[in-house]
Amino acid sequence: MIAVTASRLPMRLSLAALTVAALAACQQRATPAVMEPSPIVPAPVALPTGSGCGPEIARTKAIVDSDVATGNLNKPVGDRFNADLSQAAAGCSAGKSGEALHLLAAAKSRYGYR
């Protein structure tokens, strides 16, 4: 066994600790699994046809629902958007086409849709 003087013991312990720390840093850690996107391709959205406020609101709702389903829009935002579209649809069914189209335009603008 090697005799170590008392004055050199703290330096040797520090060197040993440094060596252990350096070796520990070289250890490979398991990398987290990468989530691959789903290979499922959603079916194309069948958009309602026609003119006027009803079909226009229905087309926007179909696009929003598709965006939520594909993950392009998160569900809480989709729910708020659909609530705004419901207000527009209520105005449209009450015969207030101008107000309904204004509410639709405001909702689309608020959520970044054209």
C-alpha cells in the first residue's frame, strides 16, 4: 500500500473525485424515443356548396373540425372557434345574413383564417 502524507491526501481525493466525475460524464444515457407522425392520412373534407351565410359558415366549420382532427389546431381553440361560428349560424338562421357574415369574418380573422 502506498503511504500518503496528510498534506497530500485532500489533493489526491480531489483528483479522484474529478476523475470519477469525468468518467461519469462519458456514460451514454438512453435517448428518449422519437414519436413518429401518424401514417394515417385523413380523408379529404367534403365542403358544403352553395352561397349565402349558411353554406359559408358550414364550410368554415368543416375546415375547423378537420384542422382539430388532424392536430393542426388544438381542441380548446377549435371549441372557441366553433362557439363563435355557432353565434354566426344563429344570426344566419334568424334571417340576419349581414350580421352573420360579419360575425363569421370576425371569427376567421380572430383565429387566423381567411
